[in-house]
Amino acid sequence: MEKTQESLFTSKVIAVLIAGFTICAFLFYEMMKFADAGNLILVILTSIAISIVAVVILKYIKHQQIKRI
């Protein structure tokens, strides 16, 4: 198969990256508030949520890259 010269960064991928960055920034801000309050359980749950968002974004980008081929 011949690889195409199209860019991976389409408008959909850029929108997902911006949305993911916004969600992660908000979750990180909330995690810091929970840490200041001394709530360890919510800090751990929030960090897990940030990781899940990052994995979902990576899977979406990988799917878009495979779909191009």
C-alpha cells in the first residue's frame, strides 16, 4: 500500500486535542484543590481520570492514523 501525504492533524483531530487538553487542565486544577483540602481519595481518582482522558485521546489519534492507511 502506498502511504498518503495527508496531514494527520485534521480539524477533527485538532478539536479532540483541544477538548482533551481543556478537560485535563480542568481535572488537574480540581486535583490541586482536592490536594489542598487533604482529600487523598479524590486526588487519586482525579489522576486516574486524567490518565483515562489521555488514553482515549491517544486511541482516537491512533484510529485516525490507521484509518488513513
